[in-house]
Amino acid sequence: MHTPNNPQAAHTRNTAHVVRREWRLPPRSLFGAWWALGTAMFWVIIAALVTLTVDTRDAIIGMVLAVVVYGAVNYV
């Protein structure tokens, strides 16, 4: 990882030693990253279940309508 204040970080192998505390991701950012991953996987599972429950064509139509309605509501 290249950081502006430490160009040597681009040439070190972080798997061979303990990562310095200033190079680590703060706990709140790490939690946010895990939360985003979990949320994304949740929506992938929901999309797969909807596709299995109804038809693929109907699921795609529903997604397009949801995007249009969500965009219209947030535009106002």
C-alpha cells in the first residue's frame, strides 16, 4: 500500500510482519466495510430468492421499477 507520507509502505510485505498501527484501518471504518459487505450479500440473496419465487423476467422488471421509483422519490 502506498501512502503519501510513507513511500516505503509500497515495498513492504505486510504478511511477513505485524502491520504498524498508523497503517491500520480505524475500527469504525473496518466495521463500515464489513457492514457494506454484509448488506450487499443480503441483497444478492434476496434477489436470488425473488428470482426463484417469481420469474427472472418479473424480477428484472421489479428491479427496474424499484430503481425508477426510488430515483423519482429522491429527486424531489
